[in-house]
Amino acid sequence: MNDGAAGDPASIGVAVLLTNWTGQGKVDGLDYAEAARDQLEFLLMNVPRTSDGAISHRTDEVQLWSDSVYMVPPFLAYYGAVTGNQTLLQEAYNQIKLYREYLRDEHANNMWKHIQLGSYGTDDGHWSTGAHILRYWNAWAAAGMLRVLGTIKHSDFANSMKSQQKDLANWVQEIHSGMYLHLDSSGLFHNYADDLSTFTDASSTALLASTVYRLSLLWGVHKHLPAAELCRRALSASMDSTINISASVTSSVSPPTSTSTSSSPSASSMVSGTNMPGMLHFTVDGWLTPVVDPYAFSNQGQTSPEGQAFVLAMQAAWRDWVEDGAKGANTAVGTIAPSYPRTVAQAVVAGVLPLVLEV
Ligand SMILES: *[C@@H]1O[C@H](CO)[C@@H](O)[C@H](O)[C@H]1NC(C)=O
Ligand SMILES: *[C@@H]1O[C@H](CO)[C@@H](O)[C@H](O)[C@H]1NC(C)=O
């Protein structure tokens, strides 16, 4: 398939490396290592770069897209970890550092722009400040950085790459701070940073929440756990959403099956008909909703395979965090009032989200 994306194909590279490593190639009669090597060489040798070395997200000209941080550096890092090549782990870090320098917008709470450079990037000039910040793409960037952090941390080079890990952890937090500042009182993000009239996006909400649990596990940073918990509960809310969301933080650390409410389907859920019985954010077929259309990302879409994956990422990260003792849950609750984003605080005050007050 030739759609001009240089970075996207690499996103499956981690799975290819893992498959090779398990020896599945002998069973399948396929050379997964060779496939991974070809992909690596293509990225390093054939794809255009900026003068300072940032690998383009496109093959035809240099364009930097924030989601490339999820597609390319995790593959480079994983390749380096599996083959014992520190140069590649360092290259993964370098790429993120460069992308951040190009895309971070200090006028938008350090959130990242979606695209810079090339013929798409110039479109930014027509948009008011912040309009080029789509939360969806910030969640991708944070998740990519987190994966590289996790890979370096669990590699043989963890000790000699401490400062790189620290930077990555800080840059993930930078996006968390920018994003959660404007979390909607519904517990979801609006897709555009500066326009609350734009639709809310459950997929970035789920993906970013997963990075909060992971950062807590990997780096002991618990600052945004209240926000992540709010998001997770909002996404798993029943139509009678105040019932679910008002569950205390203590009850949130029990397995998901036991946190489901005993509420019977409300009148509104029966009226809707297109939702999974009682679920506010899942259709009857199990699709997360509302979501960014992955094929036209400034629009709201009906179904998003990515959104489905992000729900699993969130649930898996949350489960691991709970199994690890839900560290920081109490700290987070203790510090919730002064540090909480304004919109969330308002929601709590309004009684929509009385989660803190009950603890
Ligand atoms: C493929 O897997 C083998 C071990 O199973 C490993 O030695 C080799 O480095 C791997 N190659 C790549 C490119 O990951
Ligand atoms: C690490 O990977 C790069 C890129 O493929 C390669 O040029 C270099 O020789 C490798 N280094 C080692 C020590 O294998």
C-alpha cells in the first residue's frame, strides 16, 4: 500500500520484532528479522529529514506529525533493546527530542501541534492559536514517549540512559499538564484545544488516561491520577452516569466487574437505542463513542479501531496499576482539591462528580 506515510508502517514493527524473537518465523517459514531490518533501513536511509535530523512522517517531503512519535521511536527503541544496540535506543530518544522542539506550542500550555513543515504545515498560518492543537494527537505523542521510556527502562542500557528516561518522563507530564488543564466536566476531552464547541473525543481520553497509569507505574508520578480515574469512570459510565461516576476512589481499585452499578437501564438509555444497554460511551456493537474519525481527524466519526485499542490500553494500564497496589491513589485524593483542573473542580462542586467528597 502506498499512501505516502513513512512513519505509519513502522508502528507494527514492535510486533514483528517480538514475533521474530519468539522464533515464530521457523513455524511460519517467514523471516521476520529481515522484514524488521528492511523497515529500519528504510526509515534511517530513505526517508527525508530536517537539517537537524528529524525523520519525516511522509515520504515525499519533510513533514513532522505528532503521531509519528507513536509510530517510529517505539520501533527504533524496541529494535535497539532486542538487538542490544544502544545507538538505536538513543536515536529513538533523539527523534522525540527533535519532534518536541518543532511541535511543542508554548502558547498552548506546551501541548503539541499536529503537523509542522511541508505543504500541510503551512495551513497552520490560517488557524488561530490553539486551533492546530488536536488533543487526539497529543495523546498519541504522550503514549509514544511513554513506550520509549518503558523500553529504555527495561533494556540493558537503562543505567547509562538515565537522563534520557528523565526527559521522557518530564515530556509526558508536560502533555498531561497541558491536556488535563482543560478536561471537560463530562470527563472527556474536546478534540480542539481552544474550542469547547467541538465534539468530545473518547479515544484520546482513553489513550491519555492509559499513559497516566503507566507513568505512575514506570516513574512513580501520580499527579494526574485523579483526572485519569475521572476519565476512566466517565468512559465506563452508565446512562445514569452520576451513579457510576460518584463511586469513591476506594471502590475504583476493585476489579471492573465489581464496580459496575446495579442500576437498571434508565429511561434515557432505552430511548437512545443505539447504545449498549445502560452504557453512555459504547454503542450496542461495543464501539467507543464519540470518537475522532481516523480517516478525517478533524471530524467526529462513527467508529474508530484506534479508539477500541485505546480502551484496552487504558483498561490494561489501570489493571496493572491496581495490581501494583494503586500507588498514589491516596496521595492523589489528598491533593485533589488544590491541584485539580478548574473544570473538574467545577464538576465536583456542581455535584456531577462527587467522587472526592465521599472519600
Ligand atoms: C531475531 O531473534 C533472534 C533471537 O530469536 C535475535 O537473536 C535477533 O537479534 C532478532 N533480530 C532482530 C532484528 O530483532
Ligand atoms: C546499531 O544499528 C545501526 C543502525 O542499523 C547500525 O548502523 C550499527 O552498526 C549498529 N550498532 C551495533 C553495535 O550493532
